[in-house]
Amino acid sequence: MGSTSAVAAAAIAFVGSHFLLSHPLRRPVVGAIGEAGFQGVYSLVAFLTLGWLVVAYRKAPLTAPLWAAGDVLWAVVTVVMLIASILLLGSLIRNPALPTGGRRSSFPEVALGVYAVTRHPMMWSLALWGLCHIAVYPVAKNIILAAAIVILALVGAALQDHKKEQLEPARWPEWESKTSYLPFAAIAAGRARLGGFGLHALLGGLVVWLVATWAHQPLTGWAAGIWRWL
């Protein structure tokens, strides 16, 4: 029999090892075993800690929900998850924050589409996923798992800014001046304008949203998204 404490321990290991290897330990480990060796160690640690988290989650008891998730909350979460899906699909093209394998990042001339919303659309899509799943499934083990994803995404985005400022001091601060960490902050400040979303973001996000929410029924036994009302 598992426990909620085991889920918390696994979540701390998963998130903590990611931050340690991505930031303070990266340089000394790369210096000792090389970039390829580091990538191997990083992948192995991520796989093991994620596997531990999944097993602990599945074994943990199902506690009583902390609140009831009614139709109004489900409707809000459904819309937010569509936004998260658009952010995720939009982040896959021309994203300066993605790893480049040592090459210089490619920066758009102006912040449009998902990058006008936030310079970390992928991270915010994951954070929104976590917050939405906490909102509609507020049991202890799920809150811990989803909170770990939220922390990993949002703290990771802030640390990524710091790392990019060091790696690309001439270009990343300029990109920061055109965009914002917080969603819609650059638009509100007049540094970016809402618009310019590509079909890969809008259509791709819509398809992912429809498929992912539909898959909740066969995978978990309860309907999600618009399928709750269809």
C-alpha cells in the first residue's frame, strides 16, 4: 500500500533533481563527463524519478476531494485548457527558449502569437494544465503531482531566463524587452500586440485539446472538456 507521503517524496526528487542538474550541477558534471555523458545522466535521473512518481501516484490512496467541481468550474477549466493547448502547439515553432545544441537561438523580429502572450508559452501551458487538474480533481495525490508540474514549469521558466541572459547576453535581454514572463503582461504594457497566431497554434491546439479531453473517458473513466456535455 502506498501513501501520499511517497507521492510527495517522489515529486520532490523529480523536480529537485531537474533543477539541480539543469543549473548548479550542469557545469561541473559536463566538465567531468562531457555533454553527451551529462545528457545520459540527466535522462536517466529524469526517467527514474518520473517513474517513481508515477508508481507512487498509482499506489497512493484516493482521498476525499477538498471541494466539489461543478459545471461552472469545469466550463472555466475547459476554456483554459484550450488556451493551454494553443500555447503548447504554438511554442513548437520559432521558440528561442528551446535547446539549440550549442547553436545561436533564432529570435523573431517581433513578438506575435503565443510569444506576444508570454515568452514561455510551453512552460505556461504545463502550468495551466497543472492548475486545471488541481481545480477539477482536488484529491491529495493529484494536488501534489499537479503542483510539482506547476513548480517545475514556472520556476523553470524563471531560471531559464537567468541562464539565457548569461548564454546570450546580447540577444536574450532584447527578447525580454519585447515579451513578458507573465501572460499578457507585455500586451498590457504595449510592448506586444495580440494577434499573429499561426494555424499550427490555433488548429493544432484545437485538435490536441479535442483529442486529449476525449481521451479522458477511456483512460480515466470520466469525461472531460466539452465531452462532459455531449
